[in-house]
Amino acid sequence: MSALNADELRRDAFRERLALFGLTLPALVLVTITMILPIAWLFSLSLLADDGSISLENYRRLVEQPSYGRIFATTFEISAAATAICVLLGYPLAYLLSQLSPRVANLLMIGVLLPFWTSILVRTYAWLVLLQRHGLVNTWGIELGLWDEPLPLVYNPGGTLLGMVHIMLPFLILPLYGSMRAIDRNYLKAAANLGAGPIRAFWQVFFPLSLPGLLAGSTIVFILCLGFYITPAMLGGGKVIMVANRVANDVELFFNWGAASALGVVLLVATMIVLAVASRLTPLGRIFGGHGP
Amino acid sequence: MVRAASLPIYAHQIAKSYGRVRALDQVDLAVRSGEFLTLLGPSGSGKTTLLMVLAGFIRPDSGSLRFGETEMIRVAPHKRDVGMVFQNYALFPHMNVASNVGFPLRLRRVSKADIAARVEQALETVQLAGYGARGIEQLSGGQRQRVALARAIVFEPRILLMDEPLSALDKQLREHMQIELRRLHDKLGMTTVYVTHDQREALTMSDRVAVISQGRVLQLDAPRRLYEHPANRFVAEFIGESAFLPVERTGDSFFHDGHRLKIRDCPVVDGNCLLMLRPERLQLLGATAPDHLNILRGTVEQVVYQGDSFQLQARLADGSAVALRGVSTQDAMATLPRPGAPVMFGLAPEDTVLLADERRK
Amino acid sequence: MSWLGRSATETQIPHRSRLWLYLITGLVLAFLVLPTLVVIPMSFSASQYLEFPPREWSFRWYESYFQSDKWMQATATSLKAASLTALLATPLGTMAAYGLFQSRLRFTSLAMPLLLTPIITPVVLVGIGVFYAYVRLKLVNTLVGIVLAHSMLALPLVVLVVTSALKSYDMNQETAARSLGASRLRAFLLVTLPQIRFAIMTAAVLSFLTSFDEVVIALFVSGGDNSTLTRNMFNALRDQIDPTIAAISTVMILVSSLLLALSQILGRERR
């Protein structure tokens, strides 16, 4: 004989779980039909050769054609450089803001949030206005006699990098600032009390404590950079081709779905690997935690 | 005045496991109609789990729960008609006091006029008449406590559950509220199940106390019985202070350190026993040893002054540590033996309580 | 300048030795904010060419924006798509966040990452994947198609914002409401919802912006009468620097700033 009411209670518990699962279901369905299935579809496409047979031809081409290797190298280089510059620019700002009174910090934070909330397209367009051959910077530079001929400030890797750093900086600052705010100030007081000067206190106490937030911020920046499309497309002038641009070109210009899919799958896998490595070092929640206002 | 009928509670073979941990291990509990019963235990003992099972917020793996004649185990919490007061009060900050207290009545579609009247009545009952328009943030801890209570009784539930409702208050207010809660219970008469980890609170307020540990009810008794005759060493240690001395048994005779113990009640347990020594029941003797007492001899180790009382710690000849508590009158303090001096304790037969010694069975 | 000698931190570091930090912070903030604002004066320039400051002012680019059927239609499409995205993603994301928060089940650890994948998946991949799927579902160039894809992108933001609100909310209140006679649904509607409504509004605003600003997916799946504003802007930028874009950009900056201000005010009220 089973325990008193055990079966009925188990059924009730199951029904309740089902109801709660039901709340999540519409969202899961939406993500499944608009993302999981299409990407699975792409994955299956990537395994089809031109003649429709199943093969790894598309992937072999990625390995064999040096142009693809260059694209991946460019993508990783630019992403790494953008992440590094974001860290160099964002860390001091987040550090100072985290030490100010919340009122002042919130006010200055608007300077970070406003670009965050402004369309990437608009911001990239603004860089075009500033940097192109007859753009404002060149006009000013020549008027002031700093240089004679218009400088190639954009439609090259440098311009692309500048635009990407501008877009990505808030993604680094927001989680980093959040984690720095959470650091107990008493640690710094304790360090000072134990005889550490400001520099030692920073490097031996504050910096290590801020690392998880820094890692979370850099990870999200690096991942978003890997898949970046708009800014390289607009500021790269066809000379900076990152993986995402090549994927789009393969589809739009060459109608080569197999190649595009294979490239996309490799990009996605690379992203996942970066994320998996980062999640070993810092809880994933932190990576997403700093999102939004 | 809110006045509610009451119902008895019968919990039968309630079991709940979390993974391999048995939070509730086939618990049986009968609460009498109108009784104030406390679930007392350390944190993690399962007392709150049991209360949540009564309220319906934790679904046990098996068991039966009746309120009066009605089986409730599968009834959703909002249909159980049970008043509940939470540890942190769980008042709704987006509503004022009157809306909070009126909330259960609005759910029951009571008419507006009746709600206003009954809310005011409930607030009066908890001595907060006229506080209806206040916001929750404007209230002190004790006032929030009262609002939570008013909200839990306004719909006249026949059962009231309280989950450590006083733990957030400071000591003085807590002691004041203990007495007030008990007075309210006597006035309202609803069956009350109260959870606390504070043994003094449990003894002060309850008709009966269930001591819970590791998901089991170890003893369910009136406070006095619980204190005087704990069922085992755990209960004795959890309720009040005590030292334990090993006791050898020969038939119906019990010996400590070779001396036969004078006892009033023969313990029902078999085998070897423990002698429970409550510090306030030990008597400090002078040079003579009265015949009617059990005598313990030892050496004073330390005397601690604690304001209203003092504690004298001593070591007996067999190496056991014991403590005696006395009222710190000027006389007593002046005549206390110094550390290192020999000391003699007396223990009356009615205070000589023997417990089963689980470890030496 | 006596404040230079005063201490800036609790560990008595004077302002003087932190000047470099203030300088860097000021420069970085300027770098973040100023370049974008350059489009505002540009949009009021009378010239076809880039001049700063403009020699002559005019509203001609605003006229060319507001009087163009093509731009107006695209704006209408974007506004419709963004509003519908907010209306779809917010309840779906809120329900999912609540369900995941309350269930503490094994599947939660799977469902949550699944719902968050749109954040980290390269958008271009989603774009071509969705295009490929929509061709078969006959959803290319439809408003429904745009709204579905944009809602998927906005969903993780809603889930994150609402989950973080639920984390700082005392769920005991909902339990209390249920003990007082409210069903789970009514407890949520009467007690939880009013207290997390600012987070939900923020989530709705974010969803709106996500859709309104989105380019890549729009490039692939919107077109014809249902081209979005961003799609048309992107295509116009590829050809030449049309100052009309500056006017549109200024309008978009205004919209973002207003929404940001709104969310800040909502955030302040919450406290």
C-alpha cells in the first residue's frame, strides 16, 4: 500500500509544475520558431553540398580558402582590440563613478545611458559625418592647417574600430559599474588601516574584487563584437570584412547559402566557446546582469 | 470585537523530502480546538515546513490533514480559510493600513460598508483604532506586527497560523507582544499554531508545545510537563539549561558515583539513565547534608554574576561539570564559596529527573 | 582652489592626486556623448554639404523627411512594429520570468539560457535564418514577420529586467495574499504586479527601442511597403550622405532621450 494520498499529491504537484511551465511556454515557442529552428535549418544547409548531397564541403572550403582564414583573423583581432580599448577607457570611468555619491554618479551615468539607448545606426552615421573624406574633422584639420590633404579617417580598420568602441563602451561600463558599486568600501578602509597606500590598496584589494565584473563586461563586449555587422559595413568601406559581413555578402550577393551557413555556424560555435570559457571564470548571470538600465 | 469559531487540526503521517533530506518524517500532530500550540525547534528542524503544510504552501509527499471533519491536504491555500502571520509581516507596501486589513474581505466580496466596519473593528482589536489611513512605511515594527495580525483575523478564520511573528522585534517589545498575543488568543478563541525557535517564548505563550527536530515531533506536552519531564536529552537541552550525569541502574535502584538516588517517579525507560540537573533546582548546602536530599560534592570553578542571578560552576568528583543558578541577593553573593573551595549541592527527589541515555543503550 | 587639497575618498586621497582620473572620465564621457550630437546642427543646415557650424540654417531636411511618402511610410512601419513588439514581448517575457522564478525546477536551468540566447547569437545569423524560414512561412516583408523576430530579440531584455525586479521583491507578499484568500493569479495581479510595474514599463520601453532601432533583421525580412525606417536609412547611407538622414537621426535621438528620461523618472519613483 502506498503512503497516504501520495499519488494524488504527486499528481497535484505535477499539475502545478505544468501550469508554471505553461507560463514560460509562449516565450519558448517564440524563441524556438524565430531562432532555434531557423538556425537549425541553417546548420542543416551548411551540411549540403552544391549538388544537394550531404557533405562537409562547405566547411572544407572554410579551411582551404585563405580568404576565410583572414576574415576570422580580422574579426578576432578587431574584437580583441575593441575589447581592450573599451577596458582601458571604461575601467577608470566606472571606477570613479562607483566612488562618487549615487546622486552624482546617476547624473553622470546618463552620459553612458544616452548612447546606450540611441540607435546604433544613428551613432555610426554621426561618425561618418565626422570622419569621412569631406567630413568635419578633415575640414577642421585643413582649416586649422594641421594637415593639407584629407586624411583617410574612415573606410578602414581604424575607423571601424573607433565606431565599434563607441558602440560597445556602455556594454562594458554597465556591468562593471554595477559590480564595483557592490564592493564593500570597508575593504578599502581595512586595507588603509593595515598600512596599504592608495596604489597598493587599489591593486591588491579593489582591482581583484572588480575582476568578475570586468570579465563579465569584457565577455559581452567581445561576443557582441564577434557578430558585429552594421558598423564594419558602414565604416569599413568594404575593406574591413568581418565574419558577419561575409555571411551577409554570401547570401545577398552570391546567394551561396551553404557557405554563409557554414560560416555562421562556425561564428556561433566560436561565440559559444568564448561564453563557455568565460562562464567558467565568472557566473553567467553576471554577464547578463548588467544589461539594461 | 472579532470573535471566531475554532476548529481542531489533525495532521496524520505527513511526509516531505527534499532530495534525500527528510524535512518531515511521518509527522502526526493533533491540535485541539481553540488551543494555542507552538511548534518549537532549531532552524532546519522542519517546524516551518510543517506550518507551511498546514497553510497549504508546501505540498507534502504524502499524508492527511483535516480541519475538523474536512480533508484539506489537496485544498489550495486560498481556499483553506486560514489566517496567517508571516515572519516579516508581508504587508503590502502599495496599500495603506485599511486596504491591507480589508484585503481578505474584498476578496470575499464583502460589501464596502461592512468592510469599513470590520476593518475598524479588527484594528481596534489590535489596539490600532484610527490607523487605517496610514501608510505601511509610517508604522513601527510593533505596529506592523499588529496590522499583520489584524489582517489575518479580520475574515474570522477558524485557524490562525503564525511563523515566528515576533523575531524581528527587539527584546522588550517582543516580551510585551508575547503577552498581548496570548491575551488576544484567549479573547478570539481561534485554534492557533505558532512557530518559534525561542523556547522561552514557547513556554510563555502556549497551551502545549511540540518540540520538533529532524522532521519529527519529539515531544508534545504542556510547557510545565515539557520542562519538568523532557522525553529525552535533546528536549531537555533545547528547553532550559541542564547538565547530565551518568546513572547506573540495578533493578529499580539508580546510582550516581556509587550513591543511591532518592527519586519520586521511576522512569519508564529501560537500561541506563541520565540524571538531568537544572541549575535553578540545585540547592547550595552548608556544612550539613540533609537526609531527604540527594547530595553532590565537588569543587567550585567559577562564579559568574549575571545581574538578577548568579551562576556557580563546579566540577564533581567524577569529573562532570555542573552549574547552579541562584538569586543574587546581597546575602547570597556575600556567602558564596570562592573558586577552588569545596562545595556541596542538594537535589530534592521531585527534582531528580532521570532520562533514557540513548548513547548507552 | 582649496578643494584640491580636500580628501576625495574615505581613505583621505586628496582631489589633487585624482585629477588625472577626472580628466579621463570627462574625456570618455565626451567621447560617448558628443560625436552623436553632431548630427543635430547638421540637420538644420541649409547646405547639401557638411559644414560645421552650418553657414545657413533651414528646415529643408525636415521638410524632405516629413514630406516624403517613402520616409513617412517607413516611419509608420517602424512605429507600428515597435509598439507591437512591446505589446507582445512584454507580457510574454513577464510570464516567462515569473514562471521561471517561481518554479525552481530542473528545466529552469535549461529554459533560462534558451531565452537569453538571442542576446549572444550574432544578429546576422538570426537575420539570414529568419529570412530563410520566412520565405517558407510567407512572412517576408510582412509586419507580423518583423514583430515576431523583434519580439524574440526583446524577450531576453524583458526576462532580465523583470527577473531582477522579482529578485528584489518579497515573494512572501504573494504568499500572504494567497493565505488571505487570493488565487495565484489574483495574488499576482493585485499584489505583485503593482509593485513590479515600473520594471515592466521599463521592459516595455526597452522592447520598443529594441525594435525601433533594429537594423540587421529588418534588412533581411522587411521590404516593400513594410520597410522599416532603419532599413531605409541604412540603404540611403550606402549610397551617399543624404542630410535628410541627419534630420531623421535627430528625431530618433529625441525619441531615445525622451524614453530614457521617462525610464529615469520611473526609476526615481520606484525609490
